[in-house]
Amino acid sequence: MAGLLGAYTSFLSRRPVVGNMVSSAVLFATGDVIAQQAIEKKGSKHDFARTARIVVWGGGIFAPVVNVWFRTLEKLPIRSRWPATFARVGLDQFAFAPFVLTGFFTAMTLMEGKDLKAAKAKWDTSFVPTLQANWMLFIPFQILNMLVPLQYRLLAINAVNIPWNAFLSIQNAKSKKIETVESIGKKA
């Protein structure tokens, strides 16, 4: 195990963005598989396209953006540890988290082949409860995480993201069910 952690640490120091993209993709996929298999009990009806979409989001969009974001937060010109930590967490949760969640619902809807109108409808039904849940989990976690060395912050987020990604996957799928019921109602 120590050898694996050492290899990962070495890889992160050489290729931080790629390392974070790969670990994010794997952990986002893990969250979706947990959502579909352990919570939704889909069994052989697993939606592999849904898993692929969340992998694209987690590894291809979320990880590079968050990597840049954490580096930007690290540059805040506040020298005192706790005021800097609280400033970073405040910016992360009250400025960046709404942006990321909006991006998530928009990207997932567009990857499902729908338009921006459908993305807006999904955002309208899911954004506020998802953001509130995000704050309950990530405000306390990020206070601790901002004390972790920079190169490990996204990995720490991704570890917490396994249950969070399961929740996001369910929120996204729930919005899809609402859209289906509404479209059936319009046809009737």
C-alpha cells in the first residue's frame, strides 16, 4: 500500500492535472455504480451511458477546473492560516460550488442529448436542494481540506465525492424521471 501511495504521489508531482483527472474519473464512476447498484438496485439494467457521462464530467471537466480553482485559492494574499482557510472555504462554497453544480446539471443534460431548455428545467428542480446538501457536507469538509497539502486536496475531495457522486447521480436521474413524466403528460 505504501508503494502504491508513493507511486501515486510521484505521478501527481510530475503530472498533477492528469493524475487528478484519472482519479476523479475512477471515483466519479464508483459513485455512479454505487448509486445504480446499491441504492437504485438496477442490477443487469445498469445504465452504462449514465456512468460514462459522469466519468466525462468528473475526469474531463470537473478535475481540471477544480485543479485550477484550488491553485487560484492558494494564491489568496492572506498569510494567517485560519483567516485564509475561512476565506478559501467561503469562496469555494458560496461562489464556486453554485457554478460547479450549474455546470454539472447543464453538462449532464447536454450529454443526454437534450437542449438548454431541458438543462434549465433540470436546474430549476434540482439546484437548490443539491446546493443545500452540498453546503451541509462540504463546508465542514473543506475547512479541513484547505489544511491538506495542495496536491492532495482534489484526491481528498474525490474520496468524499464517492457518496456525494452517488447523490449527484441520483439527483440527475431523478430530474430525468420528472422530465419523462412531464413529457408523457403533454402527450396525453
